[in-house]
Amino acid sequence: MDVMEAILTRRSIRKYAPGKISEEQLMTIIKAGCHAPSAHNRQPWHFVVIRNREKLKKIAEFHTYAKMLHDADTCIVVCGDKERQPQTGFLIEDCSAAIQNMLLAVHGMGLGAVWCGLYPVIHLTRGMKQLLSLPETIIPVGMISIGHKGEEKAAADRFDKSKIHYEEW
Amino acid sequence: MDVMEAILTRRSIRKYAPGKISEEQLMTIIKAGCHAPSAHNRQPWHFVVIRNREKLKKIAEFHTYAKMLHDADTCIVVCGDKERQPQTGFLIEDCSAAIQNMLLAVHGMGLGAVWCGLYPVIHLTRGMKQLLSLPETIIPVGMISIGHKGEEKAAADRFDKSKIHYEEW
């Protein structure tokens, strides 16, 4: 799929059909995340892959907007390492770029995904830290729920010229 | 260009050849930004396009890592609107996803770009707020320096399996 087509037609997919994400597909998705740009190229991200059904259910219990995990094949929690990038703002930016790459990769291979926010909602980051036994220096920034598509969504036209300013506000 | 190829071969381009970015290219790049996902689909981004040579020089004066703007055709400052998304963490995530879409769009059309960080570095966000007369509620998150490529960089292999964890840390 062409990169611009992928960007313009990607939608958040929350309904999934049965079917596994293959190991090769999973590696391709994570590889896409690893190729994001990062401040000073520190690549401060980590990826926790969750496929255990009980664990996916537990996340859906404490995360109001993650009920789709009941039917998802895989969840990837993207975490930032504060030791590698102590500036939290940059850490969030780097991990977000990685997540966006992953969403586009998923869409490009015909699968469906949605980004569920974690940081900066305290009960979500805390819940995830406990569930995944994350070290104190690791921030769970966001997660991606992935599966075979159980819904098709037409491209949304979000281009809004009123958001463009020239030379100043 | 295929989306996965774009993700894997995109590099930060800091050297530019002479030549203008067309209005059509500029709109395509911003359109890519507008099609990022955002928390609760609030699309809290704004894009300030800077092409004035004096203004580009001024940014390079206060931003240590933005010297490439001397030769760039265009700089787009991606800003987040705190009134539309009061949760700063989400605002940064949304704008970062928009920036990553824009970088991939630029690469896909054969141009070169680099992401220069602004938030959370106080003297950078303050300098940009003054230069662009940004309202108090608008955060300059990051900027993209864009131009025709003056350097070619081979793809970097950043895939690192040690960053992958299964079910827990």
C-alpha cells in the first residue's frame, strides 16, 4: 500500500474477526516502531507483547476505553525508558512516533488496530506498571490493540485548512 | 512508495538542495498531519508554515539543533491546542503522531525533512511562542524542516529484538 494512501485511509479498528497475527507480522509491526525518529536518536522505546487472554481481559477491566481487547489477538504496550531519555516530553514524543509507525504498518498489511492512551492518566500507567511488572524507570506511554479486521471503515476526510497559519498565528 | 518501505528507509535529512516545495506538496504534507489519530478524535493540532528567510534564520539563532533551517525551504511548526485537549500528555502524543505522518509523507514524495524538538524545552517553546505570536493556550510541540534533498542516506537498521518483551517485563 502506498504510504500516502496508508496515512489517509487508516482508521481506528475496534472490532476484530477471529484469526492470529503471525510471528512474522508481529515482528514487522515492531520493526516499524523501531524505525521511528527519536530525540538524539536514543530510541528509548520498549515493546511488551500481550497475547495471554486473561491478561488482555485484565487490561480491559481497568481501562475504560480498551474493551476491544476482549476480541483482539494481540496488544503491544509501548514503553519509554527514562534512563535512556530523562526528558519525559521527548520520551512521549519518541514513543508516539513509534506507535504511529506501527499503526501504519498494521494498516498496510491489511490488519486492524487502535491506539489506546495510557500516559499521562495515572490509574492507567499505574495499572499497567503493576500488571507487567515494569521497573520504576519505565513509563507505559500507549498501547495498540491489533487483530484481523471485524469492521471496515471508509476513509475520513480530516483535512482542515483552518488549522493552517502562515508565518505567525 | 510502499508504506513499509517509507517507514524503514526514512532518515533525518538536514542538508538541502535549492528548490521550492510546491503549494500542492505543502498541502499534502499538512493533510498527512491532519490524518493522524488523536485522543477522542479531538484533532487538537495547528500548523504554522514558515518560509520567510529572516524568520527561519531567527529560529536557527535560538534553537541549537535547527541550523539546517538556513538552507531549508519550509519549516512547519506543529502546535497543540490546550483548549481542545486539556490533558497535555495526550496533546503531545497527538501532535507527535501528526508529525510522524508528515515525515513519512515528505519521504514518500522524495523530499527531505527532519523533526526538531521544541516541547518540553522551555526556552524553545517560549522563543517560538514569541516569534509566532502564539496564544497562551497553544503549545509549540515540534517542528519539521523541509526541503529538496541535499544528501542521501542509506536506510538504517534499527530493529532491536532486545526491546521486545513477552507478557511482562
